[in-house]
Amino acid sequence: MIDRATAYATDVVAGRVVAGPFVRQACERHLKDLEEGPARGLQWSVERANHAIAFLECLTLADGEHAGQPFILQPWQAFVVGSLFGWLGQDGYRRFRAAYIEIGKGNGKTPLAAGLALYALVADGEPGAEVYAAAVSRDQAKIAFRDIRRFVEASPTLSQLLEVHDNNVAFHASGGYIRPVSSEGRGLDGKRVHVAIIDEVHEHPTPIVVDKMRAGTKGRRQALIVEITNSGYDRHSVCWAHHEYSGKVLSGVIENDAWFAYVCALDEGDDWLNDPSVWIKTNPNLGVSITEKYLQEQVAEARDMPSKRNIVARLLFCVWTEQSSVWLPIELWDACAHPVDLEELAGRDCYAGLDLASTGDIAAYVLAFPPAAYGDRWHVVPRLFCPQDGIRTRSRRDGVPYDLWTEQGYLTATEGNVIDYAFIRDALHQDAERFRIKRIAFDRWNSTHLVQELQADGFEMVGFGQGYASMAAPVRELEKLIRGDELAHGGHPVLRWMCSNIAPAVDPAGNTKFDKGRSGDKIDGMVALAMALGIAIADEVQGPSVYETRGVLTL
């Protein structure tokens, strides 16, 4: 009997089918379990695997150029379907109780999910099967449910078996049904879940949908939760947690015979921007439901528009980005890692930007030194502060080496669990003895007693707005300096990290500002740099600034 799941696994492991690292591990796991699984009570049923595959291939597609054609599973889809329904546990029921499937957008994951839901309702041998198309929003849940309805409506056999309504597909012969559910409203409690298809897990801000669906499976003999998603950017999400967990299961770090994972990814060093041969690793339906022409267009736009690069990398090439969109490619920032010699800067004019957004995390001021002569670069000196208490805990929790940066001197830790602003005040005075700090910009909506103290100390304090009107020009100028290799930042690792975290906000007129709410993590130092550059430009380019003509801001 033909075993398409095992054939796919064999081809991937042998290199005849190009696949990424996690898919290779999934296939290796399958082949290994065929040999070693029986000792753990695992059973491989080719008949059950083929039964599920054959059911899905009796369905008729309803959308796009393939509308009206049978749903012929691609080899990777046959592997997924065969694995989920062909593997049995020691009790004779389904082995896998949870499945995590991560794949590039446009590779047929929603029709696959819809087919799995229909199989679970009518062909899985479960009386009163409750099957759910679950998502974070009603609209998202109805996307998969719409495909379920269309499959039914296109099949004369299913149309006779099932009664279709707007929000319910009923199988009266067994008392089962399929319904869409979401985190909106109160529709997640009290379920007796046989199978749940949870769509676009990367969009779930909390694990509530996943947790509620899994909690509903406790009374079922062979319940199955299928999470199917694109890659995300929130590394504090349930999607990232399950992505990481899947990797550990596939690599053997964690043993869990009930967890199935099919995770598309590139190999380290793969260059999706310039090497089309790697595209198949995250787009196994290439040439079927997603065309090479479409990928070429998307890659070309990502190459030419940095603001689009992250979303293309994430949705099409399964790259977990740090935020939803990128400001600049980090390699441009890295190209400006020219040395910054504090001794050479001694006595030079400079401007400071002060960001005091949080006393419990990171505060920053950054000094920006205009070029001393034609052809010289702007020089950047960051001063960054964080509270000492809990620094190692935060490093482990966030995966950010605050402790190492502190030891290396790139980050100044102040005693206690909040930042001691006296340290910042003293640091500014020390820098004022070495450099000529002409003005200090600060966020006028987040002013503190420190700002009043600095003004009393004789520093010229300039309130600086965080909206487009104030930030668009310095952000634009900063991008110009970076692209033109006219900036020197010395390769400061914390500032580099903050640059990589920036997710810009863009207004209808095309003006850009840094947005802390959208960004993947802290960007305080880059905000401070933009403010410093803003007041410096006002002096260097425009001559006397508005602050000189109106006088110093009174707090």
C-alpha cells in the first residue's frame, strides 16, 4: 500500500525534496518512530493515514484558478494529514493531541485546515463531534469556516449529509457540528472539543483561545488541537512559545509523543533576498497555490523598500522579526560603526537628547557632535541607564543581555529597583566638563523634576514633541546620515539593539517617526539621538532657532 507520508519523509531526509531545518527534523522523527516507536507503544497505520488523505482529495476547491478542481494534496500536505491521523498511541486512539503548523502565507494552509475540520466531523468515528474553527476575531474565524462551507456546497455527497447555516455546519446523523468561535464575546467556554482548528495563531495577543480550546478536550478520547499560522514578531506570545516548544520537540530536547510540528524555516545563512533556490523551504506549495512571479515581485519590493522588508520576511519566508516593520536594514547601521574617540571630541560642541520614559527600565541621553570640518562625520555618544535590582532576572526573562552590557560598561546600573536620576544628572555634568553641551532636548510631555534641576544647573533645556511635526525632520535626517555613511557610533551594542527594535509609524503624508508602542523592544536611545539631531539641525542649518527667539522654556 502506498504510504505518501513516509515517502515524503524519506525524500526530505535524502535531500530529494528541499526543506528547512525543522521540516527535516520532523521527517527524521517520523522515520525514527517507525523503527523505535513500537517500543513506546506507538503504531503507524497506513490505512488510517490514507483514509484521511483520500477524504480530503475528494473535496473540490472553490477559489482562484483552481476553482472546481479536486483538492489534490501536495506531498507536504499528505505528510501532515497522514501523520495526524495515521499515528496511533498504545490505547489505539490518535497519538497526536496537538499540532503546530507554521508556513509561508499563500501555501494553502486555510483550505488544509478546512479539510481537516470536515474529516473530523464526518469521517473520524467520533459521536457528537464538536469541531471548531477558532481564531482571535470573528472575521478571522469565518475565513476558515467559509472554506468549510464551500467544500460542503461543492460536494453532492457532503451536501446530502450536512446541513449548512451561516455559523453552523451540522451532521445530524452523529449529532456533531462545526462552528466558528473567537475570543470576542463569551463563546469559548463550555465546549466539548473533538477537534479545533486555530487559525493565524501569530495574531493572538493572549493564549486565551488556545487555552480554552485545549481545556475543552478533556472529555474526548482522541481530541486534536491544530494550530496553523504564519510566523510572527511578538516573542512574548503563545505563537512564539509554541514555535520554540516545537523546535525543542523536533530536536529531541523535549520528549512529547503527543505533539506534532511542521515548521517551515530557512537555514542559517540562507539569503532569501538574492537566492530563489531557498524559497521552496518556506513555500512548499510554490508553483501550486503561490507563484514564483508573486514571490519575485514581493522580494523586489522588499529589496527596494526597507519598510516592507520585515513583513515580507515574516509572512513569506518564516523569519521571526523583532517587530511588524523595520525602519532600516541593520547592515546600514552596522556600516556606520566607525570609531568614536572621546579624547578627540573633547571641547567640541554637541547636542543632547534626553529620554526619561521609564524609571523601571531604561533611560537615556545621547550626545550628537556635528562634523568639525567638511567631509567629517557626525559622532554619537550614548549614555544609557537601568536599575540594578533584578537586572539578571530581566536578562533571562527578556533574552536581552542587560547584565553583560552593564559589565562591559555600555549600560550604567543605578542602585535600587528604579533609575536614580541623580546618576544621570551627575553624568551630564561630567560630560559638560569635557564637551560643550549647547542644548538638551527632552520630551515635554514626560518632563520630570530632573529637567527642572538641570535647567537650574544652567543647562539650556528644550522641550521636544514626539509627534510627526517635531520628529519627522530629525528621523529623515538620521536616515540620510546612516545611508550616506555620515554617522559614527562606535558599534555601541545597546544602541544597535535599539536601532534593530524600531518600528516606524508613517502618516498619510509619508512623514515618519519612531513609535515605541509598535516597536519590538526598547528604542529610548534612538529617540534620544533623534531629538539631539533635531535641535542640532536647527542650529547648524537654520541658524538661530525658534528656542533662541522665544527664550528658554519655563517649566
